[in-house]
Amino acid sequence: MFIFQKRNRWKIILSLLAISIVFFTLWYTQRLASSIAKEEIKKVTEIADAYKVLNNVESGEMELSKALDKIKVNETIPVIWANDKGDILAFKNFDSSRIKKDPNYLKKEMNKLKVKKQFIIIHLSDKMQQFLYYKDSDLLISIRKYPFYVLALVALFFLISYTAFTSARRAEQNQVWVGLAKETAHQLGTPLSSLTAWIEILREKLSSEEDDFMFDEMQKDIDRLVLIAERFSKIGSIPELELHRVTDVLQNAVDYISKRASKKIHIFLLKDTNTNLFALLNPPLFEWVLENLMKNALDAMDEKGEIYIGAKQIDGQIVIDVTDTGKGISKNNVQQIFEPGFSTKKRGWGLGLTLARRIIEEYHHGKIFVKDSSPKGTTFRIILKAVE
């Protein structure tokens, strides 16, 4: 649990850092764009004054020359000079190719700028005025768009990096789990074989009914350990799937857990369970999943309660529900219970449900998830493909 709290804390810190970077980038770029916009308005105002000079017949040669220079120097800001009737007198820095293709292009641009109120009034007299419409320069437009391009690239980079890192981490975890499982199975093999041999020797020396009963029970436990070792040995390799009746596999798991549960806990295979459901299964691994779900249910019920297991067919799929009357799973934990290392138990390793999901999704090509959970109980759902 501590690992996940620490990881979540780092997620929050990194998220806040990322948000801070985003806001700083947007703020700084907006500030820079605002500064450039003010400079452009200042230049446009000077150009408007220049056009006013051109309209004044009393302007001297020096004034006219300076006014023309101001207009000529402008190579970045698109401007349209028009009279109060809307007739275009002159323009500069607009796309000439678009003007040739569309004769109304400049009129449309002027109307857009009028709506945006991007114009300066040139007062010639009390009854006469002209207008200088101006558009944002390409530089200003690029600066305003720049942070969004950068943020998009950064987001794409983080997405690719996160995907690659997650895939590499999962692959590494899988190798560790597979190696641990196979080594465990290998280590269990030799002592189990020896125990079986010792039981046979003891049977020959002790042959009373009481001894036979004791040896039979010991053999059952050894067989169970052999099954567990077999399950571990199959982790990491593709298991063989064979056609099995689903209810038979469910019943085996129920019988096994029922014998080991408290007498105050009752486990039921629902009567309305469809007995004619068949699916491609690997019984040892699939029973492991069911047993794991029921063991978690036992832990959630504190020695008293009920567990219900049922199966039905819906739209060509077999739906298996495992429901308990325990204390439920908190909403914060529902999204994490299948993650490796997550456990609410003090002595839990947090691998049971992780392996369960691997067995169902990767080996049986199905799905497993928490259907619903509340303080009154939890339902896990397994979905498999039905075989007619």
C-alpha cells in the first residue's frame, strides 16, 4: 500500500509541475505577444498619420517623402487604406495570389477587421474621414500559436515516453514473475516426489485403517501441492486450452474453498447457473483464479458471510460473477487492485489479482474486473467466449 501512496504522491507532484510549466509558457508567450501587438499598433498609427499627410495638399515635399518612407518601410503588417464609403484606396502585405483568384478577397478581409475593430480612423476634416485596417503580422500570429505547438509536441513526447517506459517495465516485471514462478515450481518438485515415496514406504509398514486414512489425507495435501507447483510452472508459457463444462470447474473451486472456510461462511453455486456452458479452459489455472477471488472474499467478511458464484450466457459470452457479502472495496482502490504490489493486507504480496488478470486476459483471452462494490459486498466479473 505504501508503494502506491508514494507513486500517487509523485504523480500529483509531477502533474502540478507540468501544469506550472504549461501556465508559465502560456503566460510568458501571451506577455511577449502583447508587447509585439503594442509595437505593431504603434507602427500602424504612424502609417495612418503618413496616409493623412498624403491627403493633405498643403504638405511639403519633405513631409511627403517621410510619409512615403513610413509606408514603404512596413514589410510585415498587412494594411488596407479605405475611405468612409468602403472603397479600397490602397493595400500592402496581403497575399497577391489570393487577390488574383478572388476579387472580393480584400473586401472580405476588410469586413473581418471591421468586426474585430482592428482599424484606425484618419480624420481629414469634420465631414471627411478615412480608415486604415490592419491585420496581425505573421510573426505575431506565429508567437500566439507557438506555445500550443510546443505543448502538443511535449505532450506527444511524454505520451510516447510513458508508453515505452510502461511497456518496458511490464516486460521486466513479467520476466521477474515468470522466473520466480518457474523456480518455485522447480524447487517444490523434488521434496514433493520424496514425500510421495515416503508415504508409500510408511503404508507398507503401517497398514491399520486409521493409518490408511491419515496417509490418504496426506496424499491429498501432496496432490494439492503438486497442482500448485503445476500452476506455477505454467506461468509465462502458453497453456493448453481444452473444452470444459464451466460448471464443473466452478464446482471444483467451490468444493475446495468450502472445506477450508469458516463454518459461518457459506459458499453457493447458484441454482440458476447454466449447466450447458462450455468454454476453452485450462482448469488448473482457471480454478486458481476462482480460488483467489474466493480467498479475497473470505478475508473481506471477517469469518462470517456468504459467497455466491453463478454463470450465464449473454450474447455469445459466458459471464461468471463471484459475489461476497464483505465490507467492499473503496473507490480509490478499485482502479489499483489489479496492479502488481498493491495489497490492503499487512502481509500481502499484491500478486494474486495481478496473476488472476494475466491468466484470464492473456491466457484465456477474456476479461476480469470489479462489476460493483459497496459496503454490503463486492462482485467480480469474468467474461469468456462461449463455445457452442
